[in-house]
Amino acid sequence: MCGIVGYIGNRQATEVLIEGLSKLEYRGYDSAGCAVNSGDNLSVRKFKGRLSVLADDLKENPLVSNIGIGHTRWATHGAPSDVNSHPHLNMDSTIAVVHNGIIENYMQLKEWLISEGKVFKSETDTEVVAHLVDYYYEGDLLDAVYKAMAKLRGAYALGVISKDNPDELVAVRNESPLVVGIGENENFIASDIPALLKYTRDVYFLENGEVVYLTKDGVKIFNQDREEVKREVYNVKWDIEAASKGGFEHFMIKEINEQPNGIKETLNRRLDENGNIKLDDIKLTKAELDKINKVYIVACGTAYYAGLVGKHSIEKFAKIPVETDIASEFRYRDAFVDENTLLIVVSQSGETADTLAALKEAKSKGARILAITNVVGSSVAREADDVFYTWAGPEIAVASTKAYTTQLVSLYMIALDFAIKKGTITNEQYKDMINKLGETSDKVQQIIDNSDEIEKIADKIKDSKDAFYLGRGLDYYLAMEGALKLKEISYIHAEAFPAGELKHGPIALIEEGTPVISLATQDRLFEKMVSNMKEVKARGAHVIALAKEGNKEVEKAADNVIYIPDVDDVLSSILTVVPLQILSYHVATKRGCDVDKPRNLAKSVTVE
């Protein structure tokens, strides 16, 4: 879940490293460091805290070199500290390593290396790699890295430099993301594309088990058998400005504002000249769909909550039974999967460790894999049989917003495509839903344009210790996503409950002034939700309701009401989530929280 960068060329390496790491802090920000080859030795600077600590130090005490590696950390093994920060070195400081991932067998390796006379300084699993490469090093850095790899178990991406190999940078990808940037007389490695965009748009995506050997003049990719691999260059089309704040105070609010365009792009790029859905990268025919007797949607966090809405849509339109599961649970419960199973995995980054593991487990049992992801060339995209790319653009804030709404659009489109192929909806119903889906981007824009009232509501609940979210049907799924947004960026304890469960326990938690955000956007469940609001209000709750325009009855049961434009019940999730995102954002900013980089979290969870 850390971010790594490497550079070799003619520029000052530390400038490239700091620039790249600044685009990767969403992956972790407990500490940051870099190592460069100064000719006579390896020079290392690393500090606990944000990247700015490292950047300020390098301004005052520059390191001059044309080759280096850098790291921004999300702590796994060992608390955040200077000594546990990366890069890590061997005993005589001639080999430096940066690492994203986990070395699962590091304890056994550490004990063995200690018996061989190696002395460790940190609590990390990464330091094992530095000593291991040193153990095998006999002048050939690439050979030493290969030999070290043979001993390692786990998910890792590595960048390695050596004092005695001043013109070489070696990197490894194994179950953790790593891209290679290609320049003129310079080359790069990074955990993610935004770190490279200032310098190049041409990249290689590495496969698992591959090793890349970089000099300033060229890049060579090798497989596990040390055979050179030829790889097609991918040209990044989106602009570097898409990964910057563009005048907004935070990435999160920028990305909330980008949702109308993301929704429009995700839909319109999949419609043919007749307005029908055309899923170019999904080749499921009617005959293949008819063989599928079970669909699983598997994901983590926000993507899992999107999957719940997807379950509802596929069952409603395509009449196929769907089960949703959290990837980390699906992996270990021996789910019933065979060749008649379709597994839909949802992951913004396409690198989520548990989701990838679930994918591979299901694939080994014969299941067909359909991936929904935002990142071209990501691991889930490469492993899947079919891929649906969302068109959200780069999402930098840790709290997902536009990725979620574009995932919803993707799942709606997949459900409608399945339904028309299977004949479970009429052509008239199909066209009607596509048209309604097309209207949601403008309705989301209306919510964003008229969100001043939401900021005022945030003032009223910003000092709360707890907040509860209620909903029925689809609204319950949105309540879970809303609670997640509030807790992860404002640090207010927040929970979501099905409103029908109130009297089975949760109502005991209501105290005077407790915020209860009540979602009432489902027409057939509206009256029941109003009754639930009255129940909690009678016990002192501060009720904030979300309802469709025109449903004024809700005002009799709520202290504040946020209205969304009228929309078909089944599509209401796309609209309902936006006020929940905006509310969480304003609560967090009013509490002085670091909205884009909430404590203890990182954007892409690439370790278990």
C-alpha cells in the first residue's frame, strides 16, 4: 500500500523522486525517504511524517545524483519512525531497496540472515530484502535480485540500486503494482501512472514475476526464467491536469464535482449509434448467459457497497440470482463456484489484494471473471476474461467518490445488457432505462450546484461523537456508503442500519441530539421511512432526511431535509450518494481533518 518511484537519467534524481512521490502520497504517508547513488556511496534521507519533511530537508541539504529510488510509506511491519522508513540498506550501505507489499516469510529469512552474520536495524519486513540481495551480490545486481526473489514469498514491488552499479536500476513486480516510464535518455519506475506524467506518457505495464533492468538509455523486461520479454508501449491519454487539484481546495471535492462528467463518459462511450449498450470488452453471449446459474459480486469497501446496488439491478432486470461478498471473506469460505458461475470483481485500482486473490481462487474453479476497474492494465483487468473500464479519470483522494458513481453506472449497464440478451425485459423498458440513466449526470450536477444547504447542515453535526444512517432497500446500501464516508474522513463513529431493524436493538443507541441521517428515496418505502424518522426523533435524534423533490411529508419528521431531483427508484443510488459525500466532506473540513489523506488509511489496499 506504499508508493515507490525510481529514476535513472540526466536530471537531478531527487527532484524527480519528490515530484513522483507527491503524486503517490494517497498510497501512504506515514514516512518518506529516498536513496541516490552519489558515486562514492549511497546517500539516504528518510523521515517519519509527510513527504514535506523529506522535501524540506533536500532543499536545505541537496543530494546530487542522476539515479535514485524513493518511497512513501503506509506502515505494516513496524511503527512509523525514521528507522522503519524506506529505503532500507544492507550492512555496509552499498545496496538500497524500496518496497511496496508484504514479505510473508520475512521472519524465517531474518533468522537465517542473522545466523549468517547480518545485523538488522529496523522492524520491517523490507530490510530482509536488502540483506538478501547483498548475500547474493557478486558484482551482478540483476543476478542478485533474481536469487533473492527465489527466496521471497508474498506480494511485493521492489526498486533496487547498488553503489557499485551506478548506471543500473533493477525493479520487480510480484502481485503489487508497478509501471515503467519510458523517456529519452531517462527511464522511470513508479507504483502508479500519475507519478510519471510530468515526464512521460509512454509506459510499460509489468506482469507478475517480471524483473525490469533500467539504464538511462534503455529498458529490458525479463520473465521469471530470465528470458527477455517484448512488451507493447501504452500511451497515457489523460492529461496531467486530471491528477491535480485544478483550483479546488482538496482532491475529494474536485472529484465530487467531476462525477457528472464521469457518469456521462462511462455511459456514452458504451452506446452505439442507435443508443443501445455495446460492451466491447465483455463478450458474454446469450447462450453463455443462459448457462450461468449464479453470479457473485466481490469487492472491498466502497466498491463492495457499489456491488450491493449491482446485485439489486442484475436480479431485477436479468433475473439471475446474485450474491455479494466482501473479498477478504469470500476467499476463505469455500463458496460454491464452478464453470457455470460468473464472478464480477469491482476495484477502482484493479490492484486490491483480497479482490485479486478472490478472482484467482474463482478462476481456478472454472468461473468466468468480469472485472470492473478504473485503471487500464491493472492486475484485475489482465486476469479477467472480460473487462468494463469506468471513465472516472484518476482518483487521488483516499475516500472514493467518482469511482463509486461510475461503478454504479457500469453495473446498471451490465444488468441491462444481460437483461436484453436474456429477454427478461422488453425493448421498450431497455430503451427507457438507458434514457433515464443518461439523465442522471445532469441531475447530479443540479445537486452539486445547489449544495449550500448541505454545508449548513454539516455545521450542526460536526461536533458529534456518533452518527447513524438509516435506509430501506437500496437506501440501506447507500446508508452504508454514507456512514463509511463520514467515519473515514471525519473520524466520527458512524453506523448504518436497515430501518426495519431499529426496534430490534439499534434504537437503544439514540440520545438527545444524535444525528440520524435517514434516506427516503424509494417511493414504495417512503411512508415506512417517515415512521422510522418519527421514532428516532421522539427519542431526541437530530434527523437529517434525504428525499425526492415533492415529498414534502418528510418535513414533518425531520429537522433538515436534503432533496434530490426526481428519479426512477432503481437509479436513485447515483443521486442519493452525492449529498452524502458532500455532507461528509464539509463535516471533515469543519473538524480540521486532512480530507484527502485520512489517518491510518491509504487509497489502494495491496496487502492483506
